[in-house]
Amino acid sequence: MPTGSLHITAILAALFLFAGGFRAEADNSGMPGGQDQQTQTDIRKIQQARLEKAKEGIVLEAVSQLQLGNIEKARQILESAARRWPLDDAVRYYLAICQAAEGKNADAEKNLLLAEASDTANIWYKDFLAGFYANSGNEAEASRRYLELLKKHPSEYSNAYTLTLLADNYLSQYKDSLALENYEKALMHTPGYTPALLGKTEVYRMRGNMPAYFAGMTEAMRDSTLNPSAKAQYVDRILHNIDARFYRVWYAQLDSLVNACTQAHPSDSSILKLAGGWYYGTGRKEEGKELFDRLLKAYPEDLDAHYIRLQMLFEDGRLADVVDECNNIIRIGGDNNPKVLPAWSTLGDCYHSIGSAKKAYKAYDKALKIDPEYLPVLNNYAYYLSLEKKKLKKAEQMSRITIEKAPDNATYLDTYGWILYLLKQYEKAKPHFKHAMLYGGKDQPVILEHYAEVLEALGDTETAKYYRNLAESKKK
């Protein structure tokens, strides 16, 4: 019937267009089934518009889910869209946001790079990529991208962060004047911006302007928003790389640096360790002990705090307390924890010094069960067996591992050479003692005496006499 025929024709035409199934089969001959070129173009435009609208709706739905916090749902929508429109930059961009939020950094990076490649002029893609690399810990790539944005869009990216990046880049190239200029710009933009302040002080250090360096660095250390652990590591590196002259000249400034850290973070464990070590090591033992006591009270399960206490007890010669503290460390850390190896080692040494060899060897066996190549235990175990002239073959095997792993350690060389001497292998023993002489052995009376014994056994009495006299002079 006429009405039905028209209705079916309209539905078929609509489905054909929506499905994108239109194919021009006309020959422009004007026959009833043909279409002219303009009509084909118009239909393609309609199809494209409808596809774009559909895609836009899908992306908007995904963004809506993102805003509601439904990240998984948003990602699923966008993954489906990416299969349909693999080259669409918006789809890839929002998919990357979902993946980054879920911690799928490799997938997020891949999609961000695809989005950027599809629309190279889009500043937001570049900005997000720079931030993504910064958050992922890829500082080099983040810096490169931010510097590129700063160069192309100076008005939008001239802030304390990017200016400091630019200054850091100049500083890495030893262009200290340009670095200082940009650190100053960063501080003008955001007064007190700590990364810029730290960079500026580093320029002063490179130029040898130490008063300005310490002034700026002390100011930065007073900033309680900075990571205390990072501060402690930085200051600790300074303190461990100074010589006696530097210490004498800049002692007061070093003291101020440590005190600034303590004032900013009075209860942080890394700062308490730093300050306690500084005071204890500079002759103010009571102040150091007070800080270490505070550390142990605040962090009773902190193994480092217990090891610090162990060191102080050992220095005071309180061996009974040392044994108790070793047992505390082992209890807190667990019998088989590699972190308690020094405690097992020290426990064995203490037991041997108070005449309990059986307990000492038991502690050493415990340590070697955790790490069969733990050198301090292998050396001491082997040496104590050599003193007792027992199990010398076992002692030789343990000691041999120490000189293979640490061939320039004079103490290990002495132990191994002495065991060879006890095994009457004098010729084999001699080179190890000669090697030990090159690495501090001449300053240790016991090593000198052992070498003299070896030389005596080889018939070289004159040289043996020289080393015996040298040992006596070192003792005095």
C-alpha cells in the first residue's frame, strides 16, 4: 500500500545513514537509482557530523563519570571509544587521565604521547605531559618540557617553578650568572620560594662565597615545609665531606645549619639522628645523648635508634648492656632479618670477649645463616678459631671469602695470612702480609707482629726484627 511503502523506505534510509553504510553506486547518468556528486558529499557531511556528535557524547559521558569519581567506568567508556576512534586526541587524552589516576603510568604515557602527536599545537596536552613526568619522578623529561613551554609561552609559564627549572638548567651547564639571574626572578615572583633559595645558595657555594651560602642555606633549613629527611641527607653529606680546616673556619655556621633543622623539625627521627650525631661527634656528648634518648623514646621500634645506643654503650665499655641491646635489636627486627646482622655480629664479639666462645660461635652461625658471605662475621669467626688453633681448615675457607670480596682490607689479609702461617704455608702467607702493608697494615701492631713471625719462619730474621721493632713503636 502507498502509506506502508513510504514508511518502510524512510526507515531504511535513516538506518542506512546512521550505520555509515551509504555507498555511491550511481553513475551520474540521471537514472532513478543514481545520485549526483553533490548529494554524495552532503550525505558524507551528515554522516561525519552525526559521528562527531556521537563521539562528543561518549567523551562527555566519560568526563562526567570522571568528575563523579567513577574512574573505572570512565576508563571503560574511553577504551571502547579508543577502539572505535584510535587516532582521536581527546579520547586518548582523557583515557590517559584515567590510567594515570589508576597508577597505570606506562599506559597513560603512551596515550598522552598519542594525543600530543595528533594535536601538536595543544598546549594542555604538553602541560599535562610535563606534570605527568614530574609526578612520575622523571625530572629530566619534566624539566625539558616545562622549559619548552616557558620558551614558547613565556607569559603563561613564567612562574617560580619554571624559572627555577631554567636556573637549574643553566647551573648544570656551569652558567652561574644566568642561573643566579633566574633564581632571583623566581624569588621576585614568589618571595621565599625554597627551591630557588637553595639554588641561589648553591651558586654562592660554587663561587666560594661561603658567608652568603651559609646564610641562605640556614634560612632554607628553617622552612618547616621542606622534607626533613631530604634536609638531613643534605646536611649529613656536608658534614661528612669537610676537612679539619673547613671545620675550624666554619664550625659556627655548621652548628647553625644543624640547629635550624632541629628547630624546624624537633621530633623528626632523621633530624634527631643528624643533630645527635653532630653534637656527640663534636665533643658535646651529653647533648648528643639527650637527643638520642629523645629519639629512642619517640621511636622505640626504630632499629637505627637502637644501633646508635648500641654504639654508645660499646664506646663506654658496658659489655653487659651491649649484649642486652643486641638482643633488643634482634627481637625488634626478627631473627632472620638482614638488618639485624650487625647485632648478631656484635653479640658474637661480646660473648667472645667475656670468654664465652660457644655462645659467640652460635651467634656467628646465626648471622651466617642470614648471609653466608657477611664479611665481618667470617673474619672474626675465622680469626678466633685461629687463636684457639681449632678447625683451621674451616677458618681458612671462611677467611678466603673475605679477601676475595675485599682484597685490600688489611685486617682480612692479616687473618688469612695468619691462618696460612698456622697451617705452615709460610710462602703463601707472605704475599698477603706484604699486600696488607700497602693498605694500613704498617699502623697496626698485631699485623706487624704476625708478619714478623712469618718472616722469621722463612729465615729472614733481619726483616723480621725490623717489623717487630716497628710493632713496638706503634704500641707506644
